[in-house]
Amino acid sequence: EALLTVVDADGGSGRREGARSSLRSLHLPNCEMGANAAAAFGRLLSSLQCGLAELWLGDNPLTPGGVAAVADALQHSRTITKIWLDRTMMDDGAADGIAAALGATDCSLSELWLSGNALSNEAVLTIADALHQNLAAEAPHGAKLRKLWMNDMDMEP
């Protein structure tokens, strides 16, 4: 099953080998997407044909497993620079995947929204450590996380 169909400028469509999607920004907040949709987006982000730079999945019940699938794909995505994963039912396990993505050499994220997820202090510290490494590392694509939103996390003092 194709995750991406390329549409030519003249209106023709079809799958072309090596073609990259011209879609750069996709905003899908509050669409009631769950784990299956998140897994599909994870496969899309892992695709060489994916040209997305911004993906807004916030306010969807993606579940911890769904967020983990997206996080895994972020480790290998050279195009995604902004992603909204706020209020997506992320848990500590999925946060570990986000931390791994921040430490990956291929990760191109510059802005990340994680607000409104129930993460433990330990998970937040794991992300903070990964962020520190991200800022200290030489990013091959010039990407460094510049903005991180983590408000409404209900962390312990």
C-alpha cells in the first residue's frame, strides 16, 4: 500500500520511483487519530519520498505506542524540522524514543512540542540530557533543537 502519491504539475498522478512529495506542512490537530494513524505517519516519515518539514499531530489520542512509532521515525528523518506531539498520550517509554531521536545524527528537528503529556520527572530529565547532547554535538545537517515546549506536564516539584 502506497503511503504517498506524487501529483505532477500537469495534474497527472501516480507513483514514481525516487520522486519526493512537494507537501511540506501537514496540520492535523484534534482529528481523533490513534495508534494506527501514528504508525502510518511513522512509516511515511521513514520513507525517502517524504518531503514533510512540519507535522502537527497534537491533540490526538496517538497512544504511547503510536508516539513511539513516530519518535523512532524521527531518528532517521532528514526533512522534519517541526513536530507537534502535544497532548498525544505520550508516556515515559515514548519519551525515551524522543530522547533517542534528539541524539540521532540524522534527526533534523529544530522545534518540538510535547506539552500536556503525563511524563515523569525521570522522562523529562532523559529528554533534557538528550537536548544537552543535541546542542553540544556537531549536527551534520545544521539542525539543532531551538524550541521545546513542555508546559502543562504535571511534574513533581
